[in-house]
Amino acid sequence: QVQLVESGGGSVQSGGSLRLSCIVSGLTSSNVCMGWFRQGLGTAREGVAAMCSDGSKSYADSVTGRFTISQEKSDNIVYLQMNNLKPEDTDMYYCAAVSRDLLFLDDILLGMSTIQALLNWGQGTQVTVSS
């Protein structure tokens, strides 16, 4: 059973930084893609960043240049470094994992976004950015 546990959320002022972590266990394949999504109250869950085991990465336009996704394969940890945070980044952030074989789009973040029902999800961590 795949399990994902996020941590690192918190409250910061505009312009500040946070690093989210996601510890993954139970994966049976090494050919996987990991992603970070966020969701506010009453809004749809949107993709933020994704990366696959081959090193490919994809970011939402709203976070490009500010957020960086990375992975420590030896420890099965995925990070999301968030810099220059803005109030509009306030959301619950979720980590997700899926087999690369299930993605049928070249853009891996868009590919994961279109098959959210098939992703394995963590419980989420709250990020709050004040102005």
C-alpha cells in the first residue's frame, strides 16, 4: 500500500520561504512520477509541480521561478522549495504519486492533473501566507 506523508507547512509573511517534504513508502515500481497539488476551500485541486524518476520536471505558470521540486531517491522523499511566497499561495498542499505508465501527456504535471482519481495522495499540509 502506497503511503505519502507531508510536512513542512506553516504560516509565513509575503516574500518568505517554506520547504515542504513528502515521505513516500510502499511504491512497487521505480518508474514513478511525484507531484505537489494545492487546494483551497471550495476550489478545485490544482497542480503545482511534478517530477518523474527520469528527472523530468513540470511547473504551473503561477509558481515557475519561485518553487522548485526535488527528490532524494535514497530516502524516498520529495521536496517542494517555495520562495517569494505570496498570499495567493495560501492553500492546503498535497503530495501525490503515480506510475509513469499511467501518464499519456508529455507535460507530466498536466498528465497527473487529468488523472487525479488514479493518484495516491497524502493527507495534506497547510500553507498560509500573510500580506
